[in-house]
Amino acid sequence: MTTDTRADAALRAGPREWLGLFVLTLPTILLALDATVLNLAVPEISADLRLSGTELLWAVDIYGFMIAGLLVTMGTLGDRIGRRRLLMIGALGFGAASVLAATSTSAEMLIAARALLGITGATLMPSSLALISNMFKDPRQRGVAISVWVTCFSVGIAVGPVLGGALLERFWWGSVFLLGVPVMIVLVVAAPLLLPEYRDLGAGRVDPASVALSLGAVLPVVYGLKRLAEHGLDVLSVAAMVIGTVLGLLFVLRQRGLADPLLDLRLFRNRAFSAALLVLLLGLGAMGGLYLFITQYLQLVEGLSPIKAGLWLLPAAVALIAASSLTPVITRRVRPGYVVGGALLISVLGYGLITQVDSAGGLPLLVTGFVLVYTGISPMMVLGTDLVVGSAPPEKAGSAAAMSETGMEFGIALGVAGLGSVVTAAYRDEITGTLPGGLSGAASEAAGSTLTGAETVARELPGPLGAQVIAPAREAFTGGLNLAAGVAAAVVAVLAVAAMVLLRHVRSVD
């Protein structure tokens, strides 16, 4: 009894570890902010640097591409050279790249800076999550710590539009990038004092061919999914995904033959690890895909400014914080699989409400539905991440954390592509035959393709004629949003049952 008590006490984290957790939430919040604030600054950046359409797409997308492509590499690299060391190197690089982005004077300079932000950003997330597993060995405390970490990431996404809008009203567009500089300075100073160092002493050298294959597998697939969402199914999107899939198979075959693989495929033998990764992939896919169109609804259908749209998203962020805080408490009495499955059913109810939103006066129903969606996905993110990281041995925590983050990135890209195709198809089908006569061929094509195109066309027409264009366009977009929410509800309902079945063996933490 005494021995057990002493062993439990040795596992429990103290004040230093909890202060260290605060340090680890800083890059988490920052990366979440950085993923959202650029969208608000796009008009000013385009005008100042005179970006072409292609240059603008690269400036926006290269950040996510590099993060998605390098997460596995950076997670494994942290296991080898030291997770705290990699975190500090990444923080210094991210701060320098932030300054470079803020002071960019050309499209090429901005794209290069965004690529560096993605490369260095890929070091931060798996390193911070893996260090949490080192600092909090007690399962209950680790669950609380990951709950805090997940909450901070989601709050960063919710606060990003509000903070970005406020900065852009008072300062030049580069100010949105400089948010990262003071945060990274605090991280570099505090890390040696509060964070432990950990690395796998038995790890071998990094295999360059595996790094190249992992990039070659991830980048084309993410690009193909994004192109599918923007342009529909075409030769380029299919070719990119096929190339990525082939290179992914080659990556898997190479890992099986290496003594020190970049990604240890034995992790997938653990059922909790694989099931939790699947839940994160599909659950975040449904939410991430719909989130994009909810933000468009707020600005293009309801006519809200970016700041007001961000404020209307805050109730969902508050719900997420509350649900994240309660999740570790609930799982002391209820098995994680049932908590995740039951919470996902709450999300299904939220998606169901969004299917009933219309283009006039639908804001209260939309916000209520999104609050339920966020409430339901929070336990999934907390427990899914905890199960993925906690199922791996300590020396593989970096790899497991990287797989968790990669699953999230892929899930969101898949959701945007899949639900984006649903919204686009529904929009084009519903708006056909409703546009007024007398429009030029180019105007009809633009208005019939996207709501943004319809907005542009309507602004160039006389008042009554412009109204005849924008009204059916908003109704068509809202119809697409309703349909996408219905698809998300069906997917998440199946996922809820799967979570209860596949994770039923995972016991509660006493």
C-alpha cells in the first residue's frame, strides 16, 4: 500500500510541470491564430504586393502544405535530437520567419516566408504535445493537460478573426505576423527553466529517403484535396492524389524494411491508437469542412464584418472550453469510448439544426447549432489526442503526437474537399435558371459558380438587377450549407457508434 502510494506520488506532476504547460500552450495558441488571421489580411496584402491569383493561393496554402508534409519528420526528429531542443530551434525560426513575412516587399519574399513559417511551425506542435506526455505521467493529470492544450488551440482559432480584425483596423497588414515574435521570445527564455529534455537514446539516424517519400506522399494529396474543393474533380486533382498515394505506399514499404524507421508502423497495432486516430480524422473532417462555409455564411449571407463574424463564433468557443474542462472529470466515471460517442451525438444534433438554417434570419439557429457541434467535438479532440499519445511508449511520443497532428490536418483537408464539393454542386444546381436575363456570359458564369462571384457581379449592376442576382445566390449557398450539414450529421452519427464499439475496451481513469 505504501509502495503504491509512493509510486503514484512520483508520477504526479508538480508546480513546475504546470507552469511548463503554460509555456507549451503559447505556440499552440499562436499556430491557431496564424492559421486564421492571414485570411483577413488577404485584400490588403494583394493590393500592396500586387499578387496575382496564383501567387495569392501559394501565399495562403504553402503554410499548411509544409506543416502537413513535415509533421511526421519533425515528430521523429524530436525523439532523436531532443524535444525541447527542437521546440526552441523551431521557436527561433518561427520568430525570424514572422519578421520576414511582416516586412515582405514582394510576392516571392512573402511566399518564402510563409514556407519557412510552415517548416518551423511543424516542429512546434508535435514537440509540445510529446513533452506533455513526458511531464504528465499520471493518466488523470495527462488528460487534464491535454484538455488544456486542445482548448488553447481551439480558442486561438476562434479569437483569430477578432484579434486580426482589430489589428488591421489600426496597423498595416504585417502586424498580423508580428504576433508571433513576443510569444516566441517568451518560449525560448522559459523553455530551459520549465521544460524537461527528452530524447530516445536508442534511436538511429534520420533516413533522408523516408523524409522525401513522406513529403512526396503528403503534399500532393493535400494539394489534390484542396484543388478538388476549389475546382471540382479534374485531371490535376486526381493525378496529384494518385501520385501521393503511390509515394505513400512506397513510404510504408520502406518503413517496414528499416531498422530505425521514420514512422514506427507498430504503433498501429494498438487498437486504441488506430481507433482514436480514425475518430480524429473523420470527426475533424466534418467540423473543419463545415466551419469554412459557416464563416462564409456569416460574412456573405448575413453581411457581417470579419470582427462581428468572429464575435458570433465566440459562443461556440466558450462551449468548447467548458466541454474540454469537463471531459477529464466525466471520464473518471464513464469509459472514454462512451464519452466520445455520446458527445458526437450532441454534434449530430447541432448539424441537424444547421440543416434548417435559411438565408434570411438564420443567424440564431446557425450559432446554436455550431455551439452544439463544438460541444460535441471537444471530448473527441481531448480524449482522441490523449489516447493517440498515451498509447505510444515514451520514446515514441513524438511520432505519436505527429500522427495525431497529421490526422487532424488530413481530416480538415478531406472535410473541406468533400463538403466543399457538396456545397459547390448544390449551389450550381440550385442557382441554375434563377439568375435574371440580360447578364453577359462571363457574369452568368461567375455568379453561377460561387457566392463570391455572385457578390462581385451584383456590385457591378444597378440596384434592382443586382438584388435579383444576389438573393437567389444566397439562397443557393444556404441550400448547399444545409446539405453539407446533413452529410456531416450522417458521417458523425456513424462515427459516434464506431467510437463506442472500437474504444469500449479503454477503461476510465480513476
